[in-house]
Amino acid sequence: MSQRTAAAAGRQPGKGSLAALAAILPVAALLLWEALGHYGMISELLFPTPSTIARAFVSLAQSGDLWIHLRISSVRALSGYALGGGLGLLLGLLVGLFPRTEKLLDPSIQMIRMIPSLAVVPLFILWFGIGEQSKVLIIAKSAFFPLYIQTFLGIRNVDNKLFEVAKVLGFSRFKQIFRLVLPAALPHVVLGARLSFGLSWLGLVVAELIASSSGIGYMMSDARQFADTPVVFVGIFLFAALGLLTDSLLRLLEWRLLRWKDSYKG
Amino acid sequence: MGSALLEITNLDKRFETAKDTVQALRGIDLQVREGEFVTVIGPSGCGKSTLLRIIAGLDTDYSGTVRLGGAEIKGPGIDKGFVFQEHRLFPWLTVEKNIASDLSLRDKEVRRKVDELIELVKLKGFEKAYPRELSGGMAQRVSIARALLRNPKILLLDEPFGALDAFTRAHMQDALLEIWRTNKTTMILVTHDIDEAVFLANRVVILKPRPGEIRAVVNVDLPYPRKKATSSFQELRLNVLNQFEKVEELALTDGAGI
């Protein structure tokens, strides 16, 4: 026990310096950008300097507009993710566990998968208007497929040798699913959850840029109309930061759930 | 040692391949008494693992009868413990949870038996370790404990120490004998190691390949614990080796070897 914690501690000290390593490139790029803008070597209109963007961010935050848009966008992304991801997980489980369901559903699902999200936007707007419904559905369509495919794949990749073990240990059908198939499929499911979340953000931007009167995407397209480039950049950075934040949370979850995995750590 | 626990009568097993049928086992007759330790030995391809899988109920496509405790074997179940060549532990479960597998450790009876077994296979202090943190020998001991938890009538071991180094293997053989003598579980162990077969068993069953038939059964009447260096052990070992070599010659002259 003590040996293992000691070994784990041996890997820890690198963490801070690794974070510094990851920061080198972005920080250097920002400094260069600021300098180029400061000396007038790039157009202030098309490439506002980081400091200008930061000022735009602060004023948006102070007026409160930013938080309103942010809240609306987050609610949309999360509800779309919950709807699409939840359905993807559920159908992935059903299709993975029962070959008959696979025959019934999978071909149709694969067909729908081939339709680009952008292509269904006009249809969704016609059907559901430009209200919340159409946006949540566009996001849900994006979030559905990674979780569906990964869950399906995870279940079908369970080692047959472990199934034999379950047989000789007399697992019931119920326990075969909950004690063998689901834990074994978990690495794939977690990966699917992460990929789905990334696509949820993408779906959100698509939905908000095309038809919306609120949200971060709307804030950006509105700013574009008035050539308010700093605000467009604020939107881009917000998406990046939120995406990174949620992905880190999901990775933390992944680490908690998959501690047992023995994989290459570099 | 009591009456016959396992009765195999006139067992035939064929594998159908695309081109032809392979007779894997032919006319196997074998009785194993309660509490007995039987090892099955033979060159690769003699059907020894197939025989074990049939007893375990993992393979039910054969002719002849296989009875355990008087009842025909219908399929796998907890009355037949099985230890595979690879440990096949669930990688997401700790040692103690692997031993319990589908049973809950919150059940006091299960908890008590798991603790007992951890003591028996000498893994105290590793209850919370994951399989990736274990050595090959430790992992195999966990899988033996897992098979024993359900109090099987018979424990079937399919070359359980085949992948271990010589030192660990000798260690594991001692450990297995100790378990056998403490628990009095009937055991059938398949191996291709003559020393191992003689060291462990009351009886050594020698199979010959193509088709898999019992070539000879050698009784090992040496008291436990056995010493591999004694002349009586070496004599028995030579006896088995002679039979085994005849089997190997047969396999080679048949031209079916490779």
C-alpha cells in the first residue's frame, strides 16, 4: 500500500512544470499578437489586440449582457447534451445488448448519422420555429452519435474470455449486464460522453449563429453586423474556455471511473 | 476418499471444421473419487483442455455421458470451479471484489469467506489492489480463491501455472497442495509439465493425441509433502515419462504432429 502511494507521489511533482509547458505556446502567441498590434503591424479592426479584447470582455461582463447570453447558451448546450447524449447512451445500450434491436434500429440510425447537422437546420427551423426547441434539437442531434456509437462499440468489444468466466461463476443475465458488460464498456462510454460534449458546443454555435436572438452565438453574429471584432473574439475565447473547462471536468470523471485501467502514460 | 464424484463414460468429441472432422477425444472413461487430485497430461493437441471444458460444462456438444455427483452435466455452474490458464480477473475490480465477483461484500457471510480465502492464498494486504498491480502468481492465486469461494464440488485447473516462471510455479504448486489439503476439494489439473503432474496428483492420466485417448493412468502413492529429489519420486517420474515418450513417438510416427 505504502509502496504504491510512494510510486504515485513520485509522478506528482512534474504536474506544475507540465502545466507551465502547456502554457508556453498560448502565452507566446498572445505576447506576439499584442506586440504586432501595438506597433500597428496588423489591422486593429480585423485583429484587435488581446488587451482590447480583454477590455471588451470586462465591459460586457459589467453590463451583465455577457452573463445573460452565457446562461442561455449553457442551458441550451446542457439540455441538448442531456437529451441527445442520454438517448445515444440508451439506444447504444439496447442495440449493443440485443442483436434484434441492432437489426431493427442500427441501419436507420446510421442513415441519419450521414446527414450533416447543418443540413437539417433549415428543416428544424421550419418545423419548430427559431425558438428554444429547434436549437436544443440541433444540439441533441450532434450529441447523439458519439455516445451511441461508442456505447455500442464498447459493449461489442467485451472480451469473450470474461464472458466464459461469468458463465463458470454462474452470473445471472442481469449480473452479466451490470457486473460485466457495463463496466467493461465504460472506457468507450466515457470517451463517447466527451466527444458528444464537444459536438454539443459545435451544435450550439451552429444553432445560435444561424437563427437566434440570444446566447453567445447571437452576441457574436450581432457584433459582426456592427464590425465589433473584439466582441467576436470574446465569443471565440469563451467557447474555447468553456469547452476546455467542461472537457477537464469530464476527464476528471474519466480518471475517477477508470482508475483500474493499465494504459500507456507516456 | 469416498465414492466416484465424477464419472465419464465413453466420451467422444469431434470438431467440425470447414474441410473435415477432427476427432478430439475418443472413448474416454474416467472416474474421479471425492477428494482426489487427478492431473491430466499429454502433448499439445491431445484434447486435454477440451476434456476439462466438457467437465466444466463450457462445451456440451459431445457424445457419451459425463456425470458429476450422479447428475448429468448440463452447462457451466458454480458447482464446477474453473481456473483458466490466464488469470482472467475483472480488471475494474479490486482483489477482494474479484473474489466476490457477483456477490456483495456487504453480505457478512461473503465477507467472512472472502477474508478466509485471502488468508488461504496468502494475499493479505492486497485486498484493495487492482489486477494490474499484481504479479502473475498473485493474480493466479486470486483466480483460485475466486473459484473456491462458491464451494465447488470439483475444481478444474487448465494449465494454471503454465505462464509462470519456474520459481513461482514451484511456489504455486505448494500453495495449491496446501489448499487441497485444507479444503479437501476434488481437483483435476491439466498440464504439460511431467514434474508438476507427478508432484501434485494421486493419479496421473496420460493422454495421447489424434484422437485423444487415455494412454495410461499412473497411481502416485507417495506421501505428501513430496520431495522432487527423492529416488521414489524420480522412479515414478520416469515411469510417467516413458509412457509420455511412447505417446510422443506415436504422435510423430503418425505424421500428425505438425
